[in-house]
Amino acid sequence: MGAVWERIEGCAAAIRRHTDFQPEAALVLGSGLGGFGDLLRTEAAVGYGEIAGFPTSTVPGHAGQFLFGYVENRPVVVMQGRIHYYEGYSMEDVVLPIRVMGALGAKELLLTNAAGGVDRGLAPGDLMLLTGQITSFVPSPLIGPNQEELGPRFPDMTEVYSLRLRGRARDAAERLGIPLKEGVYLQTTGPNYETPPEIQMFSLLGASAVGMSTACEAMAARHMGMEVCGISCITNMAAGISERPLSHAEVQEAADKASGNFQRLVWEYLRQA
């Protein structure tokens, strides 16, 4: 048994000492969705600090806990406060929470984030369903000895974002009357925002939006057989497309403004089994 798997099992065991809740789906809350936890019928909350060896988020606006509860009658685990590579953690640490939620029983994962728009057809406040991703600018979380307990050495990434789950997201948006754009997400390391020439390059590569999370999490989840869906909230247009200097405060403000529709969409999506 590999050291990575032992660490995952240890974290899962620490959580089970607090609750025996069995999640069916997992959700990672991005900027603007912090209040989603208030909507849950919560059964238990486990702070990251209560899990030995677990990393903690240092980003303003990101809480640090797992919530276990129900979206209507569907059991879910919600990650309030993700871990970012730019915080100085290893990629193993960054994807550890995803793997732990999978080890606790979650079979599908919804990843949400705030992203900068690269495609000029996007605008701040838009919600974008992820159809694919570009991970070439960040280290793979699968580098190192393969953990056979998690998945194969060379996992296929043809369908990172499940066609089935994308269909569910589109149906949920249509029922609510919420416009849902679609596009390819590109992850960078951060924490700096990109330069205008970098954004031009990303556009040529086919990216619709850019951010500093999510893609590595999706890769780790697919490696262990989880079904993945992703939705970005476009909080700003990327450097060179907008003439305004970029700031985290602007991102947070835009995410908060879009949070109503974002929360409604996520709830409607998750309640459908």
C-alpha cells in the first residue's frame, strides 16, 4: 500500500470519528458560493484542523471545513475552502481533499470556481459549464509512484467532464431559466494574474476561461473513477481583454453578485440523482 493511499485512508478515518455520514456526491465551493452551506440540511461539520496532516486554505473568503448534509434528500459532502497550488502546497496536498471525499464514498464531483474570461463572448456574471480543460501549465497531481488503490498508471482523460453530468447541468439551467455558457477551462499556477500576451496564447490554444484551481482536482478525481462536472463563474475579463487592472477584490465582488443564480443552479443540479 502506497504512502499516498495510507494518508487518504488516515484522513477518511479521522473524519469518520466525527460522523458516519455516507455522501453520494461531492461539491467544491468556489468564490461566491461560500453561503451555499447555509442551504444544506447539515448533519455534521468537520474542520480541516481536526484532521491530522490535512492542509488548510489561506485564501480570504475560503472557510476550512467539510459539511455533510442533504440537498433535499440527496446526501452530499461539501468542501468549504479549497487548497491552491499557489499557497505553497504540493500538488499531492492540493488534491488530497478530492481523494478523501472519494474515499468517503462520493461517486460524482461538482467543481465550481471563479474564472477570468478569455473568450470575448463571455462577460462578468456569466456561468460557464466546463466542456474540457487544459492542464499543461501546472504539474500533474499523478506524478510519482502510481497508487493502484486510486487508479491506473496511465488514466484516460478523453472525457474529464462527464457528458451525462453536463446534460444534467444544462437541464437544470433550462428549468431555472438561467443562461449557461460553455467552454474550455485552463489552469495556471497563480497567484499572479496572467499577462496580456499569455491570454492571447491561451486563446490560441482554445481556452475560454482561465483560473488557478479545478483542473488538477478534476484530473485526480477522474484517476480514481469519479464522475466530474465543472461550472465557472466568470468574474472578470482576463488581462488585455479588459482595460481595467485585475484585483482579487473585483473577483470577489463579481462572484458575490452572481452568487444567487450560481447557488440556485448548483442546488437544482445536485438534487437530481
